Amino acid sequence: MLMLFTSVVASMPVSHLAVSARKVARSVGRGLAVAALGLAAAVAGAQSLPSELQGAWRATKLPEQSLSLFVQEVGGPVLLAVNPATPRNPASVMKLVTTWAGLSGLGPEYVWRTHLLARGGGVVDEQGTLSGPLYIQAAGDPSFTVQDLWLLLRELRLRGIKNLGEVVVDRSRFGNVAIDPGAFDNSPDRPYNASPDAMMVGLGATRLLFQPDARAKQWIPIVDPPVPGLRITGQVAWSDARCTGSPTVGTQVQGTASGVEVLLSGNAPGECGEFSVYRLALSQPEHFSNLFRMLWRELGGTLARGIVAGKVPPEAKPVAWHDSRPLADQIRIVNKQSNNVMARHLLLTLAAETSGPGATVPAGERAVLQLLQGQGVDTSGWVIGNGSGLSREGRLTASGLGGMLDAAWHSSLMPEFISSLAISGVDGTVRRRLRDDDVRGMAHLKTGTLRDARALAGYVLGASGKRYILVSMVNGDQAAAVRSFDDAVIRWLAAR
């Protein structure tokens, strides 16, 4: 195993790997040997669920062949193994694979640096006009915000740069990775469908803020950020009903001769007070260009020509830059909030660091599989795809994923990885589940939800102090029925 892992890492640029191959291989090897023996015994002898769980499973009315279940004591035996080697769609549980590969391949301290460059390092005349174009070297930062862009442009103003001729955006770190946001489920304005883009800002989404006017009984919509060419039509009706949760607002984004229009519909109880919804109104390049123009103008700058795509020439020198938050912080957002486009960016970044600029999804998939196989993880039957789980083609096996979770647990990076998972009854996608005193806070989990797929994976702390690895996946028309069974398995483990 160590020889295999070392050969894989040796083929990658040393500067691109922040974790020692020897250290990771040693730390995961001890647990994987135990897991292999335990799985063999479980598959041979555990053909049915324990009596404590049989009733919960029967209540789902799901066929046994639709379930893949794998439960192992960390460093100990496999307790449950039902169809463990059957490849299934894991939905957003795929993010566990992407984030662990990113963390172990790039290191917890990895940052994305977005550069502003110019010839001569930013030469200006007496009027503050920059000599030549301003170049932006996009890094693929998954969490680059509007505030980050404002601060970066403010650095230009602090250096005496006021007038720009042309802005050239270099997105060559990623290849042709743009997607049709409506291709997956015909909901092109939903943020979870956002396309990856090396110069993504604020996840590419626009906030629609609704302020209540109680006297007039109407909602006042505000676009944030208020970029030119984007306007709101229609309205959300005022309701005197009780507020039972976040209001549901209908939106339809459509192009017009003068720009983009967001047509509103639906109603919202006034009792809910001010609320926001987020929508994709523009393509990623359009979103960035509009934000750049707006913020640069607000800072007192001028732009003579426009913003174009291109490459940074060798003679260009850095003028200012922005470093992202470390990777260890970013994977908490990816896993706890199940952020699709950030997971896509992490997959592409791993590809860029191992294979060079022009990163593509297939290159990212190869990088992930190569890295995990080097750690001794059985990836037979796996299809990583875009790394987010927002796919009909993605496939994992329960035993393979369990092996990866075991490898992660025995790694020196375990604390960073497990802290990225949602805590049962506390936060993330399981904050409203498992809130009973006996299970609240006892599990670190990642959930996955698609129309015909449900998955759950992570770690459960038992009453004895032992930790358990859990992987559950169901594919089929009634997959949502497995939720109560999954909760029963977690309670069963927490009580052990």
C-alpha cells in the first residue's frame, strides 16, 4: 500500500501537495488492514439486520435490494454490511469524497490567490491612468465575495490607480467548464445549479431582499448588488396569514432588450418580516463584469473600454492580490451547507494542481481516484463526475466509502475533516434531525438528496465512547422513505 501511494504522489508536482505521502500512508494503513478483515467477515455472516432495526426497515416498505448499508467500528469489526459493494448514486454525499481528496491532496492551509497585474507593476501618469491593461489572474477561489472584490479594487485606488483602459480576465486555470444551469432539473435560476467559473464572485448569485411596508401591506423588493441592466417586475403579494417558515417566492428570469428581468410571483405573510432569496440572474462572466464596473465606479474609478477575456502576458507584474480563507475553513461550508459549486471548484482546483492549468472535470475525477487509490481506498465502481453529487451518473459503493472514512479517521488530518461535517441536531443539513438528548451532537454526518436517491454517511459516537463509521444509500422511486430507518440506525449506534 505504501509503495502504491508513494508512486502516485511521485507523479505529481511536489509543490502542489501539502501533505507528506509517507505520513498519510502510515496513518491510514493501520485502520485499513482491520477494515478489510472485518468486511470479509461481515459480508459472509451478516445477511440480515439486527432485530433492533428490522422493524424500522420494514416500516420503510423499501425493497432490500435498494439499500446499501455499511457500519464499522473505527479500528474494529464491521457490524452491518448490506449490499456493500453495489455502486449507487450518493447524491451530495459525494462531497465527502471531494473534500477529503482536496484536504489530503492540497493540505488544510491551501489558499486561492487572485492576482491583479499590470505591465511594470502598475505605472500611472499624473491623472492616475494605468499604463496598459489591468490583468486579473483568476484563481478559482470558491468563496470569493463581493466584499473581497471591493477590497481588492480599493488596493488599486490606494496605489494611485484611477483610470483604466481595458481589463483582461484570465480564466485559464480552469478549462471549458461552464455548464447550462438549467440542464439538471430545468431550474436555471436556482443557486445550487450555479456554473463553475475561475472568476466567480458571490457564488454567482444575486440577492433579492424583500422589505415589509406594513402600512401599505406590500413587499418592497430590492436587488443586491444593484447592478445595471437587472430589474424586477411583478410582485409578491402581502398575506395576513401566520408565518410558519421562510416565505416561498416564485421567480422567472428572462432576457429583455434592455437587460435581464426577474418576474416575481407568490405571496408572503407580513408577520415573517424582512427576508431574502437568492437567484442566478446572469452568467458568471456577466455577473463579474457588472460587479466590477459598479464597484470600480463607486470607488471613483473610470473604465474607458471594457472587460474582455484573455491571458496574462509574461511581463505583467503583480499590483495587488487577495488570498482566500484556508481550505480547512472552506470545506466546512461545502459539507455543512452542501454547496455544489464550491465542491465543483475544489475538484477542478485539485486537477489544476496535479495536471496544470486548463483543469477539466475528467482531470479532476482522475486526480481524486488516483489520490484515494494511493491511500488504499477501494474505488471499484466509482464515478466521481463533477464532485458535487448533483448528477444522475455519480456512483459510490458503501464499503468503499466506509474505507475512505476509515482512512480519513486514521489520518493526521482527521480533526479538520470531521469538523467539516454537520452535527446531528445542531447545524448544517441535520440541524433539524436527531434533536433528542440521546443523539443530539453524537454524530457528524453528510446527507445526500436527489429525486430518486437518499444517502447519509459519517461518524457516530456511541455511549461507550467507541466511534462508528456509517454509510447508507438508497436509490429508487421511494428513496425518501429511508430517512426514519437512517435515524434509527444512528440512535442504535449512539446507544452502544
